[in-house]
Amino acid sequence: MYDITVIGGGVVGGMIARTLSSYRLKICILEKAHDVAMGASSANSAIVHAGFDAAEGSLKARLNVRGSEMMKDICRELGVKYQNNGSLVIGFDEDDRATVEALCRRGIANGVKGVRVIDREELRALEPNISDDAICALYAPTGSIVCPYELTIASIGNAMDNGADLYLDFKVTDIRDDGDHFTVFSDREQIKTKYVINAAGLFSDAIARMVGDDSFTVHARRGEYILLDKECGTLVHHTIFRTPSKMGKGILVSPTVDGNLLTGPTSFDIEDKTDKSTTADGLSLVIKQSGENIDGVPFGKSITSFCGLRAVGSTGDFIINMPRSRFVNVAGIESPGLSSAPAIAEYVAQLLANSGLAMEPNPDFDPHREAMHGFREASIEEKNAIIQKDSAYGHIICRCESVSEGEILRAIRTNPRPRDLDGVKRRTRAQMGRCQGGFCSPYIVELLANEMNVPYESITKFGGASRINVGKTKEAEA
Amino acid sequence: MRQINLVIIGGGPAGMGAALAAYDAGVRDILILERDSALGGILQQCIHNGFGLHRFGEELTGPEYAWRYEKLVREKNIPFLLDTMVLDITSDKVITATNATDGVFQLQAKAVILAMGCRERARGALNIAGTRPAGIYSAGTAQKYVNLKGYMPGKNVVILGSGDIGLIMARRMTLEGAKVHAVCELMPYSGGLARNIEQCLNDFNIPLKLSHTVVEIHGKERLEGVTIARVDEHRRPIPETREYIPCDTLLLSVGLIPENELSKTASVTLDRVTNGAVVDQDRQTEVEGIFACGNVLHVHDLVDFVSEEADIAGKSAAAYIFGENTECTDIALSTDGKIRYTVPQRITHKKDVTVYFRVADVYRNVTIKGTSGERVICQKKKPRVAPGEMESLTLKADLLTGIDTLHFALEER
Ligand SMILES: Cc1cc2nc3c(=O)[nH]c(=O)nc-3n(C[C@H](O)[C@H](O)[C@H](O)COP(=O)(O)OP(=O)(O)OC[C@H]3O[C@@H](n4cnc5c(N)ncnc54)[C@H](O)[C@@H]3O)c2cc1C
Ligand SMILES: Cc1cc2nc3c(=O)[nH]c(=O)nc-3n(C[C@H](O)[C@H](O)[C@H](O)COP(=O)(O)OP(=O)(O)OC[C@H]3O[C@@H](n4cnc5c(N)ncnc54)[C@H](O)[C@@H]3O)c2cc1C
């Protein structure tokens, strides 16, 4: 019997599980996919928002500002890449200036530190490549960037290191209230638990309905991105938003913590919550609008395009409540959900304590997780000390990102263990460079197959039917 | 730091050829660094034949061709390190590399030859709309699965791009029992060799759809199909011509990109058309003592020309190490656009030189002229030229007297 079951292996579920693992509680995380960080937490803008966006007094505003304050320390503890690069919201005309000024006032009211409106000259000094048509900007020095899937993986890994269990391929299909506990069902398994935390992202409305709560719905809003080569990562230094309009926040241009350039997202409501396809119109819009903000975005250097789905709740704010005893909704966590995640976890812990759950600190809790990128950033001497102990660190597998066999093997052996190519990619950056796995994926398939002791052709890209090879060649079969 | 006369980055045909040429010119202190676990470069996975017709007068497979060079490298005891990845080169020719035995180490070279080959353009560079399922590979990756690992990436195949690797894989997959439904090529002509279209597509009744592209990818987990469409003269898809083809595999053969990330760390100037270094007739880059040859310099369709270029680079590196010199000049080469580029881009020494180039489109009955001002320096007639096939023109040293520019233009008759 678990004390707590968290449904959803995204950044919200992960942060909640990690926070709760600092108490003496038996915890599990249920995730329907083949790996964690497969939902919105892996495909978003990666911005730790300063907190000037959300309406004053909303839960979003409060948790955003608090989460963004906590983020730096949490990333340090979890060994996750984080960079305080500052954000700029640029305006092109007098209407925009009025909006920028209103955002600034809202930021101040929300408690965002250091926000101010800057003029054309200061803007140009901060960002020489910005469009000549920009006349002013909101400058938010506390705006930051983070690696969102790394944060998700690290928080779940850290929760596991502190005793939590992770069940992958566990799609919750029903929840039964057995009076003093719940039974949570998948098609194949069941789990007994005292509390359930519903952090199922886009599907949190479906989970809530399983316990009779139909007070909200969640729908999907598509956001498409184009990611550019590291060569372009210094085109801008800050995260550049354009002034929000009725049509939403518009396309941003931002460096990523790994030095690539990210442009996007689009914003279209869609029916199918599983449709993560990009559209020709969407990608054209990304290209067009980025070009309006920044001169000379070199889209010829694109290395991938992708799509994330926002979980838009029907209430307009984050939905964090207990519709019945021992059941917590954490739903409608759209942007700034990533920024808010640490604060959401803190808030949920408080909610549980208030509801009477005994929360005794776990004396063995260790908030730290070793950084996956440690080797990459080490000096030559430090690297050689590691290679001397384990020569696999001297053998490069991914050539574009210079990832060694040692780093890949370590990732495969570290909680939460990846079992497919995309899982290795998110943990090590192998296959994430300019050739997108062209060279190294055949070798990574081999490392996975050996470590997991399964046939080569059973390895998938991301679980399910996503197999890389369908069988042996005639010669190999003979 | 260990000092070495000549360090060669890459042990493919270019690297091995350059090492042998430098050895024959008297250099003994040589080291080849190769990141793969064997010498031979991309030839290792090219198990089809069609290599060496120019060089050896016979048809060899890729591995056979590579072995001719590797055998000589071994016989002459030219040192090489395998599984060794070069991470950085400075313009002072300090090389940082890593492998499992020596860890991360640095070398100071007197001369460096860049021979890193090229990589394939990936899906991301094309921004094709749709889902991101398994089943999409660059053709060379599929070739590696099939030829080196013995696994089949799929059974129902569409190929985008008619580069040579794509054509070769169309045949290879067919022979392995897969069905190749079509090869789609954006341009109105193929970028591959004419003989490959004949032997790899026509002989197997695989349709080559020119002026077609893939506009959408379908399938959530494994690829389920692609939508293709004809494109207009501006290469924009024509919506009415959309056609759905069910398939589980999409192979991309949409271009090769010289691997010049290291060249950039060494501040080598790159040519915007070739994506390789700007070089002189010796294949010396604009950084003194750093040379380049093979696919890292410009993409070759025939390995025979790679070997030719490697000879030049190896010999020139030797001359540089020994401080030899010939009479200087400085001639800048330019082109008219119909001729996309030349290699070399500059001529700095007066000696016989062969200028290699590629054209931008298919042209018939052409005269290719090299002029300096009004003066015609050299010319050549050809019944047909195509972007997929590299052309060349050889100039005798005495033609180079008294000129400081050389403009290459193509005239249709
Ligand atoms: C385009 C876009 C841009 C964004 N940009 C930013 C930004 O810059 N800054 C920011 O702060 N926020 C941003 N966000 C918001 C942020 O990404 C999300 O708020 C956050 O990732 C939500 O995390 P989550 O854990 O709630 O959801 P998810 O990551 O979607 O996790 C939910 C998990 O639940 C699992 N699940 C669902 N149903 C079941 C079931 N029945 N059984 C078991 N498991 C189930 C899913 O598989 C999934 O893994 C953006 C979002 C999008 C889409
Ligand atoms: C599929 C295919 C079919 C072909 N068909 C034919 C044909 O039928 N006939 C024909 O004549 N030609 C053919 N070619 C062309 C010919 O094979 C190539 O032009 C030739 O192999 C290029 O040689 P290279 O040495 O420049 O590059 P490569 O063979 O690519 O060698 C480069 C080497 O450098 C190494 N390297 C790169 N970076 C580093 C680093 N940082 N550190 C250490 N090592 C590094 C690489 O691992 C590689 O081994 C074909 C090519 C391909 C790909």
C-alpha cells in the first residue's frame, strides 16, 4: 500500500514526488508512456518566466514568482542546466508601448524583481541583432532558461533515489475509492494507495472524472517550434518575446541552456490531445514572426522542428484542489507551469498537510543528484582522471555533441533508466546534434540492447510500435 | 606536448591517400587520427561496386578500394590511432583528441591535413510537417544498419532525394526484400550519377519522381505513410497533386554537408558554396600549414577524385614541412553562377593545376571557358553537364603567366 500515488511523470508530477519524498511517505509515480518527460514537459519554451504575465492575485502569478525564485537552487541540487539570461518583451508601436508599460506595472504588483521599461538605445545595446523597428521593451532581469526534460528526469530520479517507485507503461484507466484507500487500475496492473495526486497534464480531466469530479475540462493547444544549430545560439542572449496581443504571446526567440537557438511556439487549439504533429502553416509562421523580431535568423541551420501541447484548463487559472478527501487535482497547468513546478510541489505538500496527512521529515532525504553533463564540462585533467578509472569515457559515440560511451552507459544505469533511443537522447544529448543521430544511433541501439539484455531489433525510438529495425537482413538471418 | 610533423584528421580514403603521398615525399613522422574503429571511412559501408575505375582501371567495392590504401599504410608502418576523436584544432595547429587508452591528449603539429569527410543532411534541416515517428532515417544510417549491423530498418520504403546514397539504398533495400515505392526528387533532375539511376532504379522498376517532395509525415509511433506532392518551378508544393503513399520507412538522401566544425575551431575560412575550406592549388587553406582534401573540402561523387586530391594535399604538406617553394603568383578564381564553384579557389604558385567544379543545372552542348579580362585562358566543350557529376579543367603552368584573375563561365551553344 502506497501513501501517495502521483499520476503523471511530467515536471509537475516529478517535482511533487520529489518534494514528498523528503517526508516519510511511500510514494509511487505512474506514467503511461515508455519513459518520463514525454508530455508537455519535454516540448515547451524552457523559460523560467519572471512572473509579469499572469493576472495579479491569480494562483498562476503567485506560484510563478515563487517557483522562479526557487528554480536556481533546485537546479543546482539536481544538477540541471539553468541560466539567468533575462527576458525582453519588445514593442513596435505606441500600442505595444502601452502594453509593455502595463506588463511592467503588473510585474511590479506580482512582486517580480527589477522589471523596467527600456528604450530603443538600451535595447539595441543589449541585443544588437534585434529588428530596427523595435522601439521599446520590457526588461525582466530575473527571466531565466532551464532544460525542461532534464529537470523532469532529475526530479523523478531524485525522488526514486529517495525511495519512490516509478511504474512506466502504466496507463491509469480507472480509480476505485475503497473507503480508506484507492485502487488505481491500468489494463494489466493495480495499485493500492491512500492518496492520489492527479498530475496527468492534458488528461487530468479524465482522471478527475474517474473519481466523479467533472468540475473542469482541459483542452489541447498546439505549439510548434524550430530549433537551430549551436552555431546560431549567440544570435540573441536574452529571451525575446514580442508584445502579447489578443492572439497570444506570439513567437519568441531564445538561446537554450545547451547553446542552440529556439524559435516558436505557435498557438492553435486542436481537438485530438495526442496529435503532436507540426503543420506546414505553423512552421511558416514561426519563420515569418521570428524574422520580424530578429534580423537574420538563419533557418537554413534548422536541426529539428517539434510540437508541444499546452494543457489549457477551463477555469483560466491553475486548478489545484481536493475535490474529495485524499484526492488532489493539479490540473490546467499550462504556461508558466514549468516555472511554477517547484512552487506547485510546495503548495501541494501544504494542502496535504492541511488535510491531515502525517508528514514526518525523512531523515535520509538527499536533495542532490549528480549532474549528467558533469563530464562534458570538466577540464582535461578531470576528464583524464575519470577516463583512467573507466576508459569508456574516452570513447566518443555521439560525434556532433561529443558524448562518450561512458556517459551513455551511466545514463542507462541511472534512475529513471531510459529504455529507448529518445530516452538516451534526453539524458545525454547523444543524437541531439546537427546530424540528429545519423552516425551514433546504430551504436546506441547496441548499448541499450546489451545493457537491457534484449535483442537488437527490439529497441524502439520511444516505446510502443516505434521500433528502429523490423528484423534481420537475409544474410544475417541465414 | 608531443610534437609531430604531420597530423591527419580522418582515416578515410582522403586521409590515407594524403598520408601515403606525404610518406612518399619523405615525411616519416606522421599520425592519422580516426574516430571510427577501422580505417576506410564511408567506404566501409559501401559494399556495392563502382569504385576505382579511374584510379585502378577496374571495378572494386568500397571496402576493396579502401583496403588497397590501408594495406600500403600498414606496409609502410604509418602510425594511426583508431577510436580516436579529434575534439579541437587551433590555428597554431595544437590538436586535442580523446580515446579510451590515452584519455584526452594534445599534440603540436607542424602541418595538419583535414580529411574528415562529410555527413548527411537530416530531417530537421528540411522542416517537413507532420509527426515524428520511428522509421525515418538518413540513407547512410539505413546503410549502416543493413550493411554493418545486419538489420532491416523497414519493409515499405519511400526515398526522398536522389543523391547517390539514396539510389544505392533503393537497390539494396529491394535486394533485401523490401518494396521501394518511389524516389522523390525536389529538383527537375537527379543529383545522383547517371549510372546509379540506371542500375539502382531503372533495373528494378523503381519510379523516380522528379520535381516531387514529401510534404507531410504520418504515423504516431512507427511511420505509417507520407504525403508527396509535385512542386512548381519555385519548388513550392502544388496542393492538387498531393498523394498519400503508405510506407513504414522514409529514407532521406537530401545532401551531404562537409564536416567542418573542426576547421572552424582552427579559424579556417570556409567557402559558402562548397561548405568546405577555401584552398589554393596545393589544397592549403588560408591558415598556413593546414591542408584539406576529400569530402571535407567539397563533396565528391567518385572516390577516385578524392584520392587524386589527397595526393596533392599530402605532397604539398610534405613540401611545407621541408620548406620547399615554387614561384609565387596570386590568382583569384571566380565563377558565373552556372558554374557554382571551383576548387581550388585561389592559385598561389605557378605549376600545372587541375580546376574542379560543379554546375548549377543540367546544360547541353556547352563550352566552359576560363578567362582573364578579355583573354581566354582555357576552354572545354561538353555535350552534357549535370550537378551530380564533377567536372575538371587542367591548365599548364605557363598559362598562368601575367594574370591575376581567372573567371569560369559556361556558355550553351
Ligand atoms: C508549447 C508550450 C510552451 C510552454 N512554455 C513554457 C515556458 O516557457 N515556461 C513555463 O514555465 N511553462 C511553459 N509551458 C508549460 C509547461 O510546459 C507545462 O506547464 C508543464 O510541462 C506541465 O507539466 P505536467 O507535468 O503537468 O504535464 P506533462 O509534462 O504533460 O505530464 C503529464 C504526464 O501525465 C501522463 N499521463 C496522462 N494521462 C495518464 C494516465 N491515464 N495514466 C498515466 N499517466 C498519464 C502523460 O503521459 C504525461 O507524461 C509550455 C507548454 C507548452 C505546451
Ligand atoms: C553511399 C555512398 C556511395 C558512394 N558510391 C561511390 C561509388 O560508387 N564510386 C565512387 O567512386 N565513389 C562513391 N562514393 C564517394 C566516395 O566514397 C567518397 O567520396 C569518399 O569515400 C570520401 O572520402 P573521404 O576520405 O573524404 O571521407 P570519408 O570516407 O567520409 O572519411 C572521413 C573519415 O574521417 C573521420 N573523421 C571525421 N571527423 C573526425 C574527427 N573529428 N576525428 C577523427 N576522425 C574523424 C571519419 O570517421 C571518416 O572515417 C560514395 C559515397 C557514399 C557515401
